[in-house]
Amino acid sequence: MRVLAVGAHPDDVEILCGGTLAKYAARGDQVTIMVATNGNVGSPTHTKEEIAAIRRSEAEKSAAIIGADLIWLGFDDEFLFHERETRMAFINAIRQANPDVMFVHGASDYHPDHRISGEIASDCRIPVTVRLIETEYPHMDKVPHVFIMDNIGSIGFEPEAYVDITDTFETKCQMLRCHESQDTWLQHLYGMEYVEFMAKASSLRGMAIGVKYAEAFRSLPMYPVSGGPHLLP
Amino acid sequence: MRVLAVGAHPDDVEILCGGTLAKYAARGDQVTIMVATNGNVGSPTHTKEEIAAIRRSEAEKSAAIIGADLIWLGFDDEFLFHERETRMAFINAIRQANPDVMFVHGASDYHPDHRISGEIASDCRIPVTVRLIETEYPHMDKVPHVFIMDNIGSIGFEPEAYVDITDTFETKCQMLRCHESQDTWLQHLYGMEYVEFMAKASSLRGMAIGVKYAEAFRSLPMYPVSGGPHLLP
Amino acid sequence: MRVLAVGAHPDDVEILCGGTLAKYAARGDQVTIMVATNGNVGSPTHTKEEIAAIRRSEAEKSAAIIGADLIWLGFDDEFLFHERETRMAFINAIRQANPDVMFVHGASDYHPDHRISGEIASDCRIPVTVRLIETEYPHMDKVPHVFIMDNIGSIGFEPEAYVDITDTFETKCQMLRCHESQDTWLQHLYGMEYVEFMAKASSLRGMAIGVKYAEAFRSLPMYPVSGGPHLLP
Amino acid sequence: MRVLAVGAHPDDVEILCGGTLAKYAARGDQVTIMVATNGNVGSPTHTKEEIAAIRRSEAEKSAAIIGADLIWLGFDDEFLFHERETRMAFINAIRQANPDVMFVHGASDYHPDHRISGEIASDCRIPVTVRLIETEYPHMDKVPHVFIMDNIGSIGFEPEAYVDITDTFETKCQMLRCHESQDTWLQHLYGMEYVEFMAKASSLRGMAIGVKYAEAFRSLPMYPVSGGPHLLP
Amino acid sequence: MRVLAVGAHPDDVEILCGGTLAKYAARGDQVTIMVATNGNVGSPTHTKEEIAAIRRSEAEKSAAIIGADLIWLGFDDEFLFHERETRMAFINAIRQANPDVMFVHGASDYHPDHRISGEIASDCRIPVTVRLIETEYPHMDKVPHVFIMDNIGSIGFEPEAYVDITDTFETKCQMLRCHESQDTWLQHLYGMEYVEFMAKASSLRGMAIGVKYAEAFRSLPMYPVSGGPHLLP
Amino acid sequence: MRVLAVGAHPDDVEILCGGTLAKYAARGDQVTIMVATNGNVGSPTHTKEEIAAIRRSEAEKSAAIIGADLIWLGFDDEFLFHERETRMAFINAIRQANPDVMFVHGASDYHPDHRISGEIASDCRIPVTVRLIETEYPHMDKVPHVFIMDNIGSIGFEPEAYVDITDTFETKCQMLRCHESQDTWLQHLYGMEYVEFMAKASSLRGMAIGVKYAEAFRSLPMYPVSGGPHLLP
């Protein structure tokens, strides 16, 4: 199976579905991580260019841990909009990954880049299959199934299905720690230690299903339904 | 795996998850159909006693088709209430079936007996495991996972997961046809031919996932989450 | 057409659909007002028996203004429960009124008697047509269409359809003023003048559709759909 | 009365409200069908220009069947965005049609072009009446009432009102069959026969109200409420 | 201020609002904890009578820690129903506590006793003020404000307001540890260590507002609105 | 405390939170009113330039009544879109005001400019704190808390918290009357007298909490929760 996780910023995918991706990878599925923005405002000290370069490098290290491909779209952090240019870039990138299932941010998540990247990615699930929409990569054969990832802070998200990530939790932590530039930044911005933050949320979702750590998902409830929760690892 | 489907009236389970039950049965799972009421008002001509007897016999024939056990609670049709007596009867019956997964009516379905039987059954998922609640059958070892069945008329129900029942649709029709007393009754009450009615709904849900016939379900979104959509056949 | 409005207490129907009932009556439709409880706690000075008698008399005067029939079920105020006895009483009363359309309280209204009377009445829409459920009055020929009335305070209710009651607003006020025992009571309980209270809500709903006064409704969203907003006057 | 149906692509309006439009037309109302995009990607074999030309011609034939006017906005299929240019084009087109009621796609429909065209059209209902927004056609006198059409696949849509289209169903089929280029395309894309697909959905909605075929609608729940379900045919 | 927390079982109030109650108590407010059921099934080894006695004693110790009064209604665990007897018992108990604010379980919490006790308590907020409903304690002067507590597992609950309980978290742990009989029971039933379970949930809610531990609440959204979130400590 | 109210058009803030702003001002808080569009279509007689100038002058008079600062963004009325230019302008303006709490329009309000200005303002609450997003004014130290204002017509809005504005209602009326150009315009467009319109809505919300006039609000339910209803005056 081919799996694509679409994050707004470097580190989002790690926080919200890193354990699930590690499970897919561990069983031999092909995983791609796509990052919509370049994270170029996420630093209390660096310039935009510096921090963007640092974050790309961090994202590559993180992806490498599970042998995932990385697609870096490079849009400006905090300024993702749903327009023709971003739609085309997403269509092309999704075709490059050619996924059976796709993980995206949900419509009630906390950050506009999250919501908008999730909306663009979901809205591309049909166009990626259309021959007359021409991009660098060829059109796909079928509509990928879309899973919506949990919200940051676990607020306003009602899970449909859970993945027990107890066995890949350590890998998830390793992936997240690759984003070391964000440790001081998130301390600065929200006063939180980011691995601990992630661990709390994974732990709470685990509690719901009686395991140590879990991640929670919903399916996009729209026609045509091209898959379902059985596609989770 | 052990599977229990809880219907308010004889024929409800056939309409809403008959194809899924047939799939479970076909792969060797143990299936029980539990009917909360005796259907004793469902006739334009018979007495209550006559129609109740007829319907029990019809339910037995239907269950036999897939080798399912039948539990007949026998409460008065149209007068199911959520009270100690019904709660205890459900606890006992669920323990008798001892299911891993349980199918129940949802809270927005059209008929009070549906909504109330679904509420009672869901509310029993924890008590069935409690030693000090004593009934004829012994307490269960674990909380069964609860799937909520589609609404009659497919109104106000947002599916989370679908089961392709194309291969068991004919069996589902056979099961439903066992309830032949209802054919004239539903013609009388709603002006509908009941197999055709069921086929339309199954066909619409099938359309959503690109198959000929399907059934649609949700999981009960409550702690503790004791299973998930991977338990569907 | 035959119209039935089911209120929890004497004066509820006047507040929430009095103007609409007056319009039905004015065009010649047969209107029945059914009151579930006897209002026997609604007084700061009287005994239960006294205030119940007073309120019945007030309800009769109010109904008489539009030539409506009054069905007085007489259950204890504040103690309406959904059980066999109340279900049977509602079935019989609805059959007595034999309505094409029925107005009931909604599930998010402020008072338990409101929510429960609305639930019982809605749940009776099918049983009233069933021959084998025997009551004093004969079973009905068809399922009445159910409209849900606005919530008290207009909180948590999203209207689907509005009725312009500007021309019957004065009649509505007259009907409400018949319940004069409640004037001091509601002053006592909530610190409000009850005609002014009603006028504010009617005025707000009127504002939405650009008229002086209106009332707002929803249809019960359940199978079988036996009518629709075209049945409003 | 003047009626405008706004579809994202050629054939959407036929599928979701064709029977209702045929009823309006049959009783003498003036009907306009507006198509936002040119459908220029909807073909497995043609070029964009070819298929756009074919689809316009098909849309014209379909509209002609009920004597409806056709407004062809010609935006690129799959690339409709909510921006000044599209807003202005919609304002002008709505003014051209000058409708009393307007049918639009809903916010939970499956396709981004559907959702976005519905959002733009709804958002124009006030601006069309504003003198200082100048377009080719003059500003309208009043805010049209907005009906939201069913979702494709009938998923996630709770109907408020139904229109019995049994008597115009054959006309609806004829209209849809005009879009013959889509027959092979939808077979290719979704594996469905498009008239059968539509018939299933119409049949399910019909089942809800006890007729052979129906279409389902909601009203836009926003101030100012400029009409209501009584405006349905 | 006078504060009443209504729990379904001994320990519920501690888990869901123990830190908030401790804050009220610390600033001098009068706190009452009311427990609807006697917890008489919550043991893998004791008899019903033994465990009920143990749990009452545990609840008394827990309440004593913050100087709260304890009202013990003693209904059978797992068999709370909304009927006249329970309604009257709740009215009397609420009058005994005579609260300005009341904390209750919500309608989507996981356990029927939770949902039902919350429904009964909410439904009593008006009757407690009614003179003609006579109970042992006199009727109250005003409708208490109702806060809805978080759901167990933090599933399906959208917080409106948070209380930072970092400074009373240790007290909350002490209160919960008084319920030592439940430690082995919950290990047995759900495989969880109950203080750790509570700590995870408090920690997640704290994370949302940037503190170590918090509890989350909503107000009952119904007329008459007799208070608001400013009544939280 | 520093307070910012973001309205789509001149007069929106006055209608939806004028009384609350007056209370903040009266107790010494610093209040800023920001107006997204220039109101340049709101006249039946003037040119765009004339009416824009008139409305700015009216907005200044209104703000002066409570000593509030006015930030005038000047985007075209009816043509506000969520794009980089508007996002940057909002970020800069919010930084200029540097608020602790921010009032914005909600996602279900009636007018696209309302919904879009509310979305932009909410989406800026994090970017305003980010150093590398450079605007004229310096980045803020912390994320402001966001309150969502009531909907026009009080349709589709469920209040979480109310502010009693009885004592500042006269000031609110004075502020609104400054927008005298809108009196004839709204009469023209909606047939309503705008102070009376506002008074009805304030009166209805007041009724809910038992006072003469009130305004209703919700908090943005998203991580990080940077405040709460205790920040209301």
C-alpha cells in the first residue's frame, strides 16, 4: 500500500500520525510525507531563509527514520491560501506520491495553515485522477481514501477509529525530536515542551482504547467513498 | 468472533444489517439475532396473539437461513420503555449471546422502539461485565464493541464505515422474505413493498462505495472504546 | 385540515404557536389544543387543586377565542414521564383530535415537561395508526405530519419555516391573557411579564422574515415523512 | 415566478433538481439554469476545448427540453475559486436571471466546485440587490430565497422539504441523457451509469415521502429570510 | 457562594471537578457533593452490601478533605432511571444543598448512570424553586446555574470554559485516592490505574490553556440562563 | 485590559457588541474598533466615494462616544476576500490595537463580509505573535483571546456567555445613531429601522438572562485557549 501524510508545517505529521506512519513503514508500506509550508517563521532568532533551511533538513532526518519520502512544497509559513497555484502544486505532489490513503488536517484544527492544507488536499482527491488536468506527474488511477487527523490539543475532534501506536511510540518520539529547532520556539510561543505535548495527546487517545499510546482518525464523509478504516494499519 | 444484532422488531435486523450478518456467518462467526418486541401489533387482520406467534416463527426461519441463534425477548410491540425490567432482560440476553461486537439501532432512527432498544442495548455494554449484577447467564469478560445501524429511510445517518454486501444480498432478501406477514402490513401502513424498500436503501449505500449493495454503520463514540471498524466483516 | 397543538402546560401552545393556530382557525381549519399537565404547581398562593382548576378554566377560555377544542390530560405539572400510561393517554388523545398536522415541543427546549411531552407526542405518530393498539378512540388512517415549535427564549432552535402572524398577533395576545393566573406567577418565578415576553420572541422571529410578528417551526426529520412545510398556514 | 438553478458543472442541476425545475416549467414559471464551469476536463478522450464545446451543446439541449434559459459562465472545471472575479460574474448572472428563488449546491457536497459555487451564489444573494455594485445587468429589487440542493450520494444531507417529482421524472431522465458525453466519463471515473445513479437517489428520497421519485432541499438558514419552502412547486 | 456537584457514583465528582471544588472550598465557598448511586456493584470480591458501605465511607473521607458536605442518595449502581422517585429525591437533595451553581454529568458521557443523573439534576433546576412541589427541605429562591462536567475519556466534549487546577491538583489526587476500593476494580474492569487516568485527562485539559492541570466545563444552554462562566472559581 | 472589536462594516460592532464595549470603556479599559470595509456601497443615492467618506466620519463619531480608537482598513464593501493582502492588513491592524481580547463575527453569520472578516481576524491570532512576520507594528507578546459575536437576526447562534448591557444600552443606541446614513439605506434594503432592529435583538438576549438588554458571545474553541469568559466585563 502507498501512504501519504500531508502536514501544514514540518513536524505536524509527526505529532498527529507519526506512530501510524511508522506502523505502515514497519510492515513494508511505502510512506510519503508532504509538507505544505517551509516553516520559515518558526524561530525566535534565525532569519526566514535560515530557519526554512534548518527545518527542511530536520524534516528530511525525520522522514529518513522510517524510510519515508519527503515532498517539500515550500509555501510561506502562515500564508497558505486555497488558490489555483496551491491546488495545482498539491495535485502534482499527490500524484508524485500516488497514494492509496492520504492523511490530512481537519476543518476544525487550530491553525489556518492546517485547515487550509487539509481542505486543499481533500479537494484534490478527485482532480488527481483527471487526465485533462496536466501536471508534471501523470494522473492517478483512482481516488485515494482520505483520513482526517486529530486536532492539535484534541479539542473539537470526535475520533472514529484509533491506531494503537504503543509499539512505534519511541520511533514517533525520535521523529519529532529531529525537529529540534522547534523545541525552543514552541517553548517561546506556547510555553510547552513539544515531545511532552505530543506524548500527552497520544496518551489520552491511548487511554480511550485501553493502550499506552494511540492516534485517532476520521474518514472524509463524502461521495465517492473510496476506502475505509480497514485501511489503517 | 461472536456477533449479536439487536433489533426492535422482527425484520429490523434483516433490513439494516442482514447482509453483514450473512457475511459473518459465511466466514464461520457465531451470529445471534435478538428481537426486543414480539411484533404483536403488526397485522391488519390477526389478533395480537396470532401475529406474535406468526412473527416469532418467521424470525426463526430467517435466523435459520444463516445458522444464527434467535433470542426472543417478547416485549409488547410499540411499548418498549427503558426501565429496570427491560434493562435486566437485555443484560441477560446479551450475556447469553456473549458477543464481541453488537449491532444496535441509533438515536435518530424513526421509531421509538428502535431508539429505545438501541439505547438499552448500548447502556448494557458495561453492566454485562459486572459480576454483582446477577442474571441467569454469567457476566461477560469484556465490554463488547457497539456498531450503530443505519436509520430506516437513510435519513439523518452519516455512515462511518460500509460493508459491501453484494455477495450476500440474495441471502438478505431470503431472510427478509421470511417475514411474509409484514408484506401486506407494510403495504397497508406505509404503502411500500418491503423487499424493494430494503433493496433501495442497500443500493444507495452501495452506490456510495461503488458496489451494487452495501450496509452502513457507525461506532458508538464513547469511552471505553473496545473495538473499531476493523471488526466489520 | 385538522390541526393539533400539544403543549406541556396551559399557555405553552399560546406562546409558541398561538398566532399560527389562529390563522388555521380563521381559514376554517379544525384546531385542537391538548395540554399534557394540569399546571397544578403554577401558583405562589393557591393549593394544587385550586390552581389546577383555575388553569383549566383559563385554557378553556383561551381555546374558545379561536373556536378550538381543548383536550386536558391532567398529568401532574413538573412530573410528566415517558412511560406506558402517558404514551397510551397521548395515543388516545391524538386519535380524538385526529390531526393532519401536529405541533409539539422540541428536544432542546428548556423545561423537562416540554421535552418529554414533545417526545411522547412524536413517538405516538405511528402507533396512532395501528389497529391493534386499542384505545377509546379508533385508530387513525394516516401518520400526521409533526412540526416542532420554537424553544422558549429562542435559544438553541434553528427555524426551518416561519409563519407571519402579524394579522393574528392580537388574537394571540388575547389567548395568552386568558392565563391570567400565570402573570403573577411568572413575575414571581422569572421576573418577567409574560405577554411582553412572548411579544419579544414573536417580534424577533418576525424581524427575520421582515414582518412585525412571526412564529418559527421545524419538521420532524424522520421516516416516514408524511407532510411538509406546505402544511403551514 | 422566476427560478434559477446554479450548478457547478453541466449535468449537476439535472441530477439534483431537474424534476423540480420541470415542475416549475410545467406550471409556467420562468426557469434559468446557470452552469459555473465549462466541464472542460470531463472526458477520457477529447481535448479540453472539444469537451467544453460538447458539454455546452449538451447543456443547451437539456435546458431546451423544459424551455429553460441557459447561462454559461465558462470557468475552468475543477478550478473554481471564491474570488472577486467569480463573485462579480455570479452577481451579474444572477441579475440576468433575476430569480425569486435560487437553487445552489450545499457546503457538505462532495466536490470542491460544488461547494464553492454554492458558497459564491449564496454570498451573492444580498450584493445582487445593491445599486453601487455595478454589472452589465441592473441590480435586483429583492433578495432571492435560496434553496440548498441535496448532496451527491445523499450523504450528509438532512432534508427539510421534499418535492414529489414522479410526474416529471421522465423529463428529468431526458434532460440528463442529453449529457451523453458524461456517460462514458462517469463509467470511467466512478464506474457508474449516470441515469441509474440519479434514479437511485431520486428513488430513495421518494421512498421517504411515500412516492416513486422525489428531490430533497433545505433553505439557507440566514437573515434575512426572504422566502420559505412554500416557494417549492 | 454555595456549590453542589452531582456525581453518578462515588469518585465521579472527584475525577471530573475535584480540583475546581477544592478551589471553591479554599476560597471559603460552601461545597456539597451529592452521589446518586451507592456504587454497590463496584467490586470484584465484596458483596453488594459490603462494597456499598465501603464506598460510602470512602466518599465521606474524600469530601472531608475539602470540608464538603456529602449527600448520599443510595440508588442502585447501574440502575438509575429517570422516574418520579428519583426526580423527587434529587429535588429534595438539591434543596438541601441550596446551591448557586450545580455541576452535573453531560448527555454524551460514557455511562448511563452519568447521563441519567445529569439529566435528572438539570431537569430539577426549575422544580426546586416551586413552592407546590413539597419535599423535606423548603423550595429554593432561585434557579441554580448548571455547569456540565467533562466526559470520561475527554471524548465528545467541547469545553467552553477551563479552570486552572494546578494549585489544587494534589488535593484532587488525595480525594480520589480515598476511593481505594476502586483501584483494583478499575484495574479489573478497564485495566487502568485510576489516579493516573484522571491525571492524564487533567493534564490534557491543562495543556489547552497552557497550565499543568485543568478541568473543562460547559454551561447548560437553556432558558432561563441564571448565571454563567464567571461563577467558576 | 486592551479590547479590539473587528467589524465587517461600519455599524456592525455597534449592533453586536456596542454595549459590551461601552462597559469596558466605562471601567477604564482601552477599546479599539476596527472596520474591515469602507461601506462604500451602503447608500441608495450617494456615489461610492461619497458614502465611504460619510461612513468613516460616522464611525469616528461613534467610536468617540466611548473614547475608542478607530482603525479603518478601507477594503471594498461586499468584496472582502481571505487572501494574503487582507491577512497582512489584519495582522498589522491587530498589532496596532495590541488586544488582550478580540471580538469577531462568527462563521454562520448572514453576510459574507462578516464571515470572512471573522475568519481572517481569528486566523491572525497566532501570526500576530510571530516575529518573522513583519509589518509596520511590532509583533505581539501573546495570543489574544477571541470572542465570537452574535449573528445578525440571532439565527443559528448558541450563546455561551451573556453580558448585561442594560446600563450601557443608551450609549449603544447613541453609537448606532451616529451611522445615520444607514437608516434610510436599511429601510430601503431590508425594510427595517436599524435602532429598533438592534433593540429587539438586545432585548431578546436580555430576556434569556432576566435583564432588560444583553449581548451574547462564544469563545473560539481552539487550541491554544488563551483566555475565557471571565475576560468579559
